[in-house]
Amino acid sequence: MSFAPVYLDWNATTPIAPEVRDAMLPWLGAAESARFGNASSRHEYGRQARAAIDEARAQVATAVGAHATEVIFTSGGSEANNLFLKGAAACLKSGTLAISAIEHPCVREPARQLRRAGWALREIAVDADGRIDVADWQCAIEARPALVSVMLANNETGVLQDVVALGGDARKAGALLHTDAVQALGKIEVDFRALGVHAMTLSAHKIGGPLGAGALVVDKRVELSPLIAGGGQERGLRSGTENVAAIVGFGLACERAVARRVVEAARLVALRDSIEHALSVLGAVVFSRAAARLSNTVFFAFDGIDGETLVGKLDRAGFACASGSACSSAQPEPSHTLLAMGVDPVVARGAVRVSLGRDTTAEEVERFVATLSHVVRDLKKLASVAF
């Protein structure tokens, strides 16, 4: 019996939800009621586009407990992270920027660019489970950084940070605190006000929305310098004619992700736990298992088995997984997140991430576990023969 391929890489990207696609179609000219106005135009076509953007902005804001005027649309999470870090730094005197040691490359790299421009860069250590190290956090805050960025949920391990507590410390120190909430949205409750942050990054394609749409949610009291200057769109912080179709899809994706979050989280945690039980039986190490994590994410490794090799074998067997972060897949080095957690580089090279989503079924998980068992057994036999 042949089976359809199984997608187990939902943290990398998600397929567009059917209702999101349908909402976008008129703005792509693919329906009888085709719409195509430039939202900056004053005629009826432009007003329709502006109204659609306004509705989407309200949907995104409602999903994260923010005000619509605080939502700045971008091309995705990477641009939003760069907009905050570089935009805020441009309005401040050079000081210290503190980021966690497990941030996504689109936070780490602009931080390094700022270091070359005269800022001091402080990386905050994490413990063996990937949580912010309390003692090192206190040391970092005592140095009174001007900017701090700590992700809400890690894209590889799924570990959640206590951003609420960190926010209180950052405010007392006079720092602006930003959190990358790209992986958290739709999986846990995300409330801009309750988190106590000054800025937060979101992305559409992680929640059943389109690629190429994201947002920076930013307190209006925070001064930013735009990365892209021009026509003054998005409060002058992100010039350029808006991608109406993608923004419309983003808004609806936020609405539906929040509406389904609680039920979906309970379903996915049961599937995740069944995978982790099987992994334990097979002798794998499951990273960050003791920490609070996203309900859909499993990050693991087998002793003596290369992660890329295992992912390739699983792919040929019909299961799409990831050896770490897709956004870092061009880098041959072990996961920087695992290295920051103190994991041996040899073990880290074996890391494989499985991430589940709305279409993942119990039957697919059962087949994955069975296939994984066969593949691991075969690879271990090859390894024993080689030695």
C-alpha cells in the first residue's frame, strides 16, 4: 500500500489554510469580484484596498491584545526583527544590546551588524534545557542595556521563555524589550500588553497564512527609524505599496489560529507525547523535555547517527522533517541553540526536529514512529559494520 507524503516540518512553514486562500483570491484577480486597487489611491479601488488592510490590521491586533495603530505590516518576521533592532538603535546613542544566546539568525545577524557599528553586544546564556539562565540575565540587566531581545518560543526546541518576568526587569533597567513571537502565535496565548514588551514580531506563514507577510507590533511611544523610506506607508515606518492579498490572508490567518488554539494545542500535545515516548524506547535524547515547550515540537538525536542522514532517509520514506532550523539549513555547523545549551557538538550534529500542525493525524504519527524505528535500526547496523 502506498501513502501520501507526510509533512512534519510545520515550524518551518505551513500550507495556506483553504479559507485564507479564498479570502486572498479576489486581491489576486482570481475571482469574479477581482480587486486590485493601490491602498494609497483616493478613488473607490484604492478605498477598497485601504479598507481591507484596515480590517486585517484589526484582526492581527485583536489576536495579540494590541491596538490596531500598533501593528506595522512587513514582508515577514526577518524584516520585522531588523526593523525593531536597527530602527530603535538608530534613534538611540550607541549602548549595549542584549540578546539571548538562542535567538533566530534574523535577530543575531542584525545584532552583530550593530556591534560593528559601535554597539556592545551581550549574549545572555541559557541553561541545559534552553531557558534563560537567571544569574546571567541579572548580570546582563545590571549592565543597563538599551535594547533587549528574547524570543518567546524557540523555533528548534519549542522552549518557552518567561517574557513577562523578563519584561519587568527590563523596564526597571530602562531597556526597550523586544520578543520574537513568530513561533508562539497560534500555539500559546500571546498578549502584547500582558507580556509587557515594547515590541513583538509576528509572521503569517507559520499560522496558515501566506509567505511574505509579517508584522512588528510596537508601542507607539517607541521611536523607530525606518529601514525603507519612500511613500510613508505604515506610519512612515515601512514605505512601499502594500501587498494587499498577503495582508488580507495574514489577518484571517491570525483570527482562525487564535480561535482554534486551545483545542488544537491539546490534540497536538497528545501526538507529541506519543512520539517522545517512542523516542525514549528507541534510545533517543529528547532536548528540553523538562522545560515548558510548544505543544507541537520535538527536537531529538540518536547517538552515532548524523541528523542530515536521518532526515534524508526519512524523506525518502515519505516523511518531511528538519535537521534543525530551516532558516539556518545552509549552515553545516551544529545547531547554535543546542551548543548554547551545552550539548556536545557531536550529539548536536545528530539533531532532528519534528513539528506538527493542523493536518497532522494520529495515523500519520503512528506510521512515522514505525518508519523511524526501522530507519534507526538500519543506520545503527551500518554504523556497527563500519566499525
